[in-house]
Amino acid sequence: MTEFCKTEQRGHTLIVTINRPDRLNALHPLANAELGEVFDGFAADPDQWVAIITGEGRGFSAGNDLRYQAEGGKRVPTPRGFGGLTSRFDLTKPVIAAVNGVAMGGGFEIALACDLIIASEKALFALPEPKVGLAALAGGLNRLPRQIGVKRALGMILTGRHVTAAEGERLGFVNEVVPHEQLMEAALRWAAQIEECAPLSIRASKEVVYGSLDMASLAESMTHKWDGVKSMVESQDFIEGPRAFAEKRKPNWQGK
């Protein structure tokens, strides 16, 4: 049982809904630790291939629960970071952020830690930490420049300004903007397209993309021996895919 989020599995997709709507889904250490456990379970479950994270009510996540912090609330270790995702660097399964409202500070950092961002037309993004004497140290300062370029990222970081979903799409960190009432439908559509692909191929692809970004040399990234690629090549699905293509039928992926 979870206290600060809700989970639901549809097919091979796990839907995780942050459930603190009275605080615009701002997260305190207890919620971050719980979400870390949820995504630990997702990583370990062979029947869960894709995850979607969203928020209950009007907001995706307003970031750090400063009120809880000011009240001297209990602190617990959160090794996986905000939303159980911002300090998680070993997850090869894809995660989609379905941003339904404000994604501020740590909330935006959760979305940036996901592989795709699908945004409601009502979504708002910002890293406003400098306005209160802080800095976006849960990955925002690191991920945003990598995803949209330094100048565009600094245009948000140095001002703390709010960015709409439409501008986020233009800047390049939002994959798709949809009408608010169609958000989950759209996120599930993206998840379904991912599910049509071989799970180990998806994981190998994600591992190579992110791993290559950490390498200065293109040649090194292309000759590196990737664990995910090895698992893909040695899998039953590596045979099933070409066989299904030759037999003109839909593949029956096993994820192994």
C-alpha cells in the first residue's frame, strides 16, 4: 500500500500518480522515499515495460514541500532523488511524464529525468529556485542544458520564469502538447507505441543513448560493449522479431 501516490497497471504500462493534491503534489522526504520504492519495483518487475508518472488534481508537482521543511518535518534518506527518479541513473526502462499542470522546481526536475514529456495545454514549467535563494540541484541545472542547449536553458534558469507547454515544445523539452482532458490518453498512446517494440531493444537503445552522452568520443560510444545490447542479442526476442517479420505476423515479445 502506498500513502503519497497511486499506482495502476494497464497491460505492460505502470501508471504512477503523485497524490498530494492539497499541496499541489509538492514532495517531502517521505513521499520521495515512497516513490523511490515504487520505481525500484518497476525496475525489477519483468511484466512492467513502461511507466507513466503524473499528478493528482491541478498540478504535476510544485517541487519541494517547503512548508513541511519549515515545520521541521521528519527527514528520511532519499537516495533516488525527487520523485524517486532524479538521482536514478540505472533505469533502462522508459518513463513518460504526463504533465497535467504546474511542474516547478523539483517537479520540473522529475519531468526532465523522464524520457518523454507529454504536456497538457495547462502545464507550466519553471526552475524558480534562484528567486528564493536556492538552485535547482536535483538535476535541473545538469539535464536542461543537455536537452535544449545552454543558451535556451540559461534563459529559463537565470530568470526563473514560467514556460508554457507550447513554449516547452518549441524549446525542445516537451514531446507533445495536448488538450488537458486528453493528456492520459496521449501518454498511453505513446506507451502503447513503445510496447509494440521489443522490450530489450528499447532498453538497449535507452542505455546507449544516455551512455553515449557521457562519452566525448563518437567512436568510443559506437565501439563500447553495452550490457543492454548483449542482453538483446542473446534474447529469444532477437529471433522472434525477424521470424515474425518473415511470417508477416505481429511479434510475441517475451522481454527475454
